[in-house]
Amino acid sequence: MTYDPSRDPERDPRLAALLDGSAPETEWEALRGRITSAAELPLARRRHARPARPAWVRSLVPLAAAAGVAGAAFGLGLNRAPAPTLSAEEQAMVNEIAESALPGEVAPLLTGEAAQDALLEAVAGS
Amino acid sequence: MNAASTAVPLPFAAGQAPAAAPDDEPALVERVRRGDPAAFDTLVNRYLRRAFAVAYRLLGQREDAEDLVQDAFMAALQRIDTFEAGRPFAPWFFRILVNRGLNARKARSLRAVHAIPETAASSGPSPEREAERTELRERLTVAMETLPERQRVIVELFELEGFGGPEIAQILEISDGTVRWHLHEARKTLRRALSPYERREG
């Protein structure tokens, strides 16, 4: 028995005859029916699924989703409502209160937006 | 197996190569991808008996073999989109079947039960000769059990189920050369088991 790695050996009929424990009888039609029944639902899903796209198109889907999310985030940022601004009257009222009630070096710190809102509320409540 | 059981004939005799892949298979596979039950049934019908024979060799029990065959066809259906069009269907499908069979065997801590063939009733050989032949089969069966799993599967697929070396290579995802090497090594082991009887005959 010479080993030749370049080609398949000849089959050994003696080995086959001695080893051959043939499969027992089974109910072929019943087995076939079981398999095709089990396959009904997966096959139906395939019939109703959207047509398959080529692989290169499928790879674009996550990229498109990421681009969409980034675009939405950017758009939300652009469309952000500006901070509410005071009317001229309201601003004058805030400035008067800040200048009259607080020391000169503190008043400038309180003339920011949040401070204006807080002062307006304080004025409205008094 | 009792004496009354009748072996199911394979579509080809043991040791013979199976027929080449039919030309309609690429179209059949494409129809299965689209959910065509008739196409799926055609593939099942085409490979059912051979699949059962391989499954039985792997698991040794009829019911287990039936479950494995069903499991393999369902797995093939689930993965049909990954099947490369234009390639032969059989090696791809039998790879699924063999892998699942080996996993099932490991999970159940089974070793393949090789059914010992019943001695054919004949008027030729003497009872002593028949007894020796039975003993020879049993020794060979035990020798098969000692083979590494991969070698055993290769011997079963090549010698008993008629798969070619390249087909087995595709099924097991190894090279043709590796298949031939394993066959060579397995035969050395099996022939050693036969050698006491060959010396007697010689």
C-alpha cells in the first residue's frame, strides 16, 4: 500500500464490505413530510420578505443610519431656539435694580442672561 | 438490529462515487432563497437518503439520525443566503450535517455505533468461516472506534458513502492532501486489525 499524496487512493472493497452496517429502514415519506412541514414558516417568511439586496448595498445601511443620526443631531443643534431675550423695558428695569441695589463691582457680574431672568422674577414677585 | 430488519438501499452502492451535481441546482437554490416550497422539497428528496445514511453512521440510532437530518436541512434553509451560488450544493449541505452530527455525538458523549453487518445466509462458506468473518468485522469495528474522530469520519465518507476526496475536503474544510493523509493513516490502523486473519488465510 503506497501512499501517494497527489491523488485519492483506490477504494478498498474489502474494508467497505466488512464495515458496511447499512442504515436501518425508516419511513422516508414521513421524514420528508416532517422536514417540509418544519420548513413551511421559514419559506413563507422568505416569500414575504423584501427582496434581497446585493452585499455592497447591505453594507451601506449602517453607514446611512450613522449619517442620519449625525445629521439629525447637527440639525437639532442648528435649530436650537435662541435664549429668550428681554425687551428694552425689561432690560432697563433690570439694570436699574442691579445698579441701585448692588455694589458697583458686583453689578456687572449680574448683568448676564441668567441673572436678568432671576432679577425679573424677583421684581415680578415683589 | 434484528435479523428481520431490511437495510434501505442507498442510491449508489457503497464504495461507488455518487453522481455529479445536477445542472438544475443553482436555479433550485435560488428558488429556495425566494421561499419556493417545491424547490426545497426537491432538494430534500434528492439528498434525504444519503443524508440519513451519513447521519446514521455518525449517531448510530435511527431516531437520532432522523432528527439530525431534519436539523441539517433546517439549518441549510436558514443559511441559504450565505451559500455561494455556482458551487455544488452537496458538500456545503453535508458539511452542515457532519458538523452537527459530530457536535451531537460529543454532547451526548457517544462514539459512533457501527452496526455490525449481519452475515449473509449462504450455502458457500462453512460455519467456521462465517464465525471468523464475524469476528473479523467486530475487530474492524473496534479498530474504527480507536481512530481519531476526523479519520473515522473520513473513512466513513470515503469508503462507505462514496464521497470523493475533494468533496470530503470541502465538507470538513481541510485540504485534499490532509484527507489523503488521514485515509492513509486510517487504513494502516484498520489493516493492522485485519492482519492476523490475513496471515491465517495466507
